[in-house]
Amino acid sequence: MKTLPLGVEPVVVPRVIFNESKSLIGLSHSEVAEKLKEIGIPEKQCRMRAQQIWHWIYFRGAKSFEEMSNISKEMRTKLIENFEVGRPEIIEALISNDGTRKWLMKFADGQEVETVFIPEADRGTLCVSSQVGCTLTCKFCHTGTQRLVRNLTPAEIIMQLLVARDYLGEWPSPSEGRLVSTIVLMGMGEPLYNFENVKKAMHIIMDDNGINLSRRRITLSTSGVVPEIYRCGEEIGINLAISLHAVDDETRSKIMPINNKYPIDELLKACKNYAGLKNSRKITFEYILLKDVNDSDQDAHKLVKLIKDYQIPAKVNLIPFNPWPGSSYQRPSKTRIDKFSSIIFNQGISAPIRTTRGEDILAACGQLKSESQKKRKQKSQEK
Ligand code: SAH
Ligand code: SF4
């Protein structure tokens, strides 16, 4: 038997079959109906046909019109001539020793994006990207050193979930026991700087005629774009995670320049408002631990005080820093990290330490995309 290099899964034959201008993926029900009308399908049928197509794409995972057996052959031919429902080119499909998976996909304009799947005992989390690169320049983040190339379209955001479920064999959509049970917008990019596209993609993913993922199972992580936090609560209603990372404005502005625009007080007021909206749940505060920067006992106490002063129902997610080539920070010692966590925990707030997953396939926070590009460049130089 031929063995593949460790952690590498056979890659599907690269074929560019996702052409945004022809794709019906990423469109709302009424937009699909409108497209059908444009190709001459009788108007009174368009809504019903749009529903059928939608169900095939998002419930059954159809990748071609040929599969849509309850649509007449004649109409299918017309659809094939005009539209597509295929997938983008998959450049890499990797599996880590710990079961974490990563896909690198390439879109029609050559831009690439990474998606990570993290299986755990009680859930499977898909970490989705919202932009290629990021305009913000948080000092600890590798993505922040990349030049923003562009926002992802709704189709490209949704495509990450469709591709993951293709590979995991998760079609049709199961009602229970899903492999991809949770989505976190924690990949590359700042989702609130791509608000409209993220909103549209999330509404399609939540639609009960298709993927039907509950908004309680989706979390958006933001560095703190205050005005859009309010909009996110009102217009999307998914869970919110805040990359807080420091407890005073001086430190936060140093490591996260966005803090100069939206300082901690404004940010926490927006969080309090978010948590108070109907049906909202606890806010997650992400806190990266950087040695000698934000990891002291005083910092931990101040974090608890802030959460209590602003009366925010919250949990804290501690992320030990993941180093990358050229980064100027270090991960604190295990004892320091544990102490930080226990100070928060002892005051009644949950503060788990996020274990690093998928490091061997460069899938951990802050390791996305640029590394894969570099790796392939190296490979081609070796040839
Ligand atoms: N732009 C959004 C979404 C990205 S989420 C945001 O900043 O929230 C990615 C998470 O990983 C963020 O909490 C981010 O601060 C964190 N992160 C970035 N670089 C990291 C690194 N090198 N090590 C650990 N966590 C990192
Ligand atoms: Fe952008 Fe988030 Fe990285 Fe900051 S942490 S540079 S906002 S992706």
C-alpha cells in the first residue's frame, strides 16, 4: 500500500468549478427566484423552483444540477447552461495528528482562504475566515502582518462550510449529532469589517430550509468594532466573542491599534448592550496571554473587576500565545497561565485555557494562510 506523508489526505483533483458570477450559492431565496426569472422560467414557478434548488444545495449538498432529480430534465439543462453550484479548487486538505483538519481553498481570482475543523468530544467546531488577510494590525497576530487583499463574498464564506461537510460526508443535513455542530468566525480577517457579507452568509446558514444551524451555535469574534457590535446584535443575533487581550487602554492600544478608535469603556458598553438584547447569551472574552505584557495577577484581578463593574454575563477564554516567525512575544510559563486562570475562576467566572490544536498542520490561531504559501514557495524552490 502506498503511504501518504504524515497528515496528508489525498487532495481532490483541482478543478475550478466555482465561478462566482454563475454560482447560485450565496444568494437569498428571492435572488435565486429572480435569476430563474431572468432565464425565462415562468414567473409563477420561480419561487417554488428556487425553494427546491435551495434545498438541494444546502440540505442535500448537491454539487451539480444533474443530482436535482425532482426538477425536469429540460429545466435542468437550462440551469446547467446558465448557472453553477460547484465547489472551489481545494489546494490542500490536511489532517493533524490530533484530528484537526484544515482546508486551503482557492477562488476564481486566485485568492486563497483557510478553514479549520476542530473535533472535540461533545462538538465539532468549524473555524471560518471572513477576509483574505486583515486591515487591522494587532501586534501578536500573523494575519495582521498580511496586507488585506479583500473581503470574502457571502458565497465564499458559506463555501467553507460546504467544503468541510463534503469532506466529512455530512450530507444530507442531519438533524442531530452533527459533525460540524458549531461555527466560529475566528479564521482570517475581521468579520465586522465585512459586515454585510457575513450577515448574508450567516442568514443563509441559519435558514431552516437548508443547513438550519441555530444562531446559538454560531460565534462571531471581533477585535472590537463598536458600531458594528450593536448592528450584529440587532441584525444577526449570533453569539459574540471579544478579543479583549488587555485590561487597560495603554496596553491594549499598544498591542491592538483599533483600541485607539474604540477604547475599552466604549467596547464594554457595547458588550453590556449586546448581552441585554433579547435571547442573547454570555459574551466570551478572549484573552491572549503574552509573557510580561498582560499576564500578571493584577491583570487577572482587573479583568474580573471590569466584567463585574460593567455587569456583563461573561466567560473568559484564555489563549496562550502561539509564536510565529518574527513575532516579538512569548508564551508565559504553564504555572503563570494556570495562576491567571485560577484567579478568574476563583471569583466565579469560567476561564478555561484553550488548548492549541492542529499545530503540526499550521492550523492554530495566528498561523493561517501566509505559512501555507511560504511552505509551498519553499517546496517549489527545492525542485
Ligand atoms: N479578527 C477577529 C477574528 C479573528 S479570531 C478577532 O480578532 O477577534 C482569532 C483569535 O485568535 C483572536 O482572538 C486573536 O486575537 C487570536 N490570535 C491572533 N493571533 C494569535 C496568536 N499568535 N496566538 C494566539 N491567539 C492569537
Ligand atoms: Fe485582524 Fe483579528 Fe488578527 Fe487583529 S487578531 S489582526 S483583528 S485577524
